[in-house]
Amino acid sequence: MILLRQMLVFFLIILVGYICRRIGFLNDTASKSISAIVVNVANPMLILSSAMSGERISDNRVLLHAFLAAILIHTVMILFSRFVPKLLGVKPENYGIYRVMLIFSNIGFVGMPVIRASYGEVAVLYAAVFTLPYNILIYTYGISEIRGEKFDFSGSSKEVIKKILNVGVISAILGIGIYLLGVQTPSFIKETVDYLSNLTAPLSMMVIGDSLAKMDIRKLFTNRELLIFSAIKLLILPILCTFLVLMVPIDPILKGVCMIMMAVPVGSMTAMMAQQYDSNYELASQGVALTTLLSVLTIPVVSLVTGI
């Protein structure tokens, strides 16, 4: 299975990052710098590279389908997130963390590289569309849930808009524009973008390995609530939602993209925001770490069960 092989490759790169941290090649400063390169350079170049690849979608309406699918998936996740924390019996003060962990997946560090490796350049354009509603929601609904309060646009709306229009969203808009307008880029620019985009997968996986090296792995696998949550997040919801997607007459590659976007682990932004807004940073970090480890196995399982 292509997806299983790809996840094993990523797991080995994660292991390299883990070892580099253990032997001192990586530290907090280096990891933070590498993360900044992935978020602000490599991942945006990955999106632009897919737009410049020359591959064409048979029907441009598929991009609209991708956008509608992204909205539908996030809506379903938000609805499910209202019940999951109570189902798990977690403390009310942790409801927001669990809701955000369920809704917002690691589409940048894990989703994009897996999709590119599994389905090719065109699929990355579909995935890029997912970043649009994702960023709007995480900087509005996500923050309000982590802080345990209703989101209010008043007073901080300009700041929120600046965060929503980050480099990821801007690169997604540029990439889609380049593709739809058929912009021809000089070969040296395309080659430069390609080289930089190839940094995304190895660097992002090494950063994940570095973060795992700072945790007690045994402790992760003894947290009953997190283990049940991980089963819901990585298996139950992706399988159920993918079967719903399969019933819709859309492009087969888009179906695969939707499956991966739902099956990838908790987004690292959850932990970053929990730390920023004085929420349960330890819980969020454990959720990111545990689901990332398990996703190496669960993503191929979801693919196998759903037949994608």
C-alpha cells in the first residue's frame, strides 16, 4: 500500500529528528527556527510548486468542490466536538482544548506532505483550499474555545484579520490564482520553488521527532482519556466522514485528500495557542504527540477500511 509505505518513511524521518534531539544536534532554538522555515517558507513553496507544476485538473469546478468539502468537514467536526468532551468525561475546564484538538488537524506539517507523496502535485492544490476556512476558524472559533469564552470581533478584529491573512492563506490564494490564470513562470523560478518545497516533508517530520523527544512516551500511552480521544479523532470520525464523502459524486483524488485531511493528527497550533492563552498546554502537547505517533498506523488503516 502506497500510503502505508509513505507513513513508514515519515515515521523513520520522525525517528531521525528524535535521535538528533537526544544526541544534541537539535535544541529548542534550532527546532523553533526550523518550524519557522517550514511554516513561512517551505510549506508556502509547496503550494506554489503544485500550481506551477503544469499538471491540470480536468474540471476547475473541483476546486470549488474542495472548498465546499472543507467547509462541510469543519462544520461536522465542530458539531461532533460539542459532544466528545462530555462523552470522555473530561474536566469542564479542558472542554475547549479537546474541542480544538478534534477540529483542527495538522494539515501543514503532516497533511500536505502526505497528500503530495500519495496523490501528486494537483492534490496539493485541493489541500491548499482547506487552509482558507481552517485559518479563519482557528483564529476565531479556536481561540474562543481555548480561552473558554465567546469570540467577539470588536476591538481585536484588525489583529484577527492579520492573523487570518497569514503566509499560508496568502500562498494558497496565490497558488490557486496562478493555476486558474495559467501564469507561466520562468524555469529558474519554478526550479527554486521546487527545491524549497522539497524541504517541507523532511523538516516538518524532524520537528515532530524533536518534540516527541522532550516527552515521556510511556506516559502518553497510559492516559485513558487521550487514548479514547485519539481513537475517535484518528479512526471513528475519519472513517464515518470518509464514507459520507464517498457517497458524493466528486473527483476521486479529492476524496483521498478529504480522507487524509480528516485522518491526520492534532495540529501543533493547538499546543501553541494553549501556551499563548494560558490554557492546558501540557494536555494539548500530549494530544499532538500521541495522535502524531498513532497516525503512522491509523492513516493507512482508515485508507484500507474506506477503500481509498
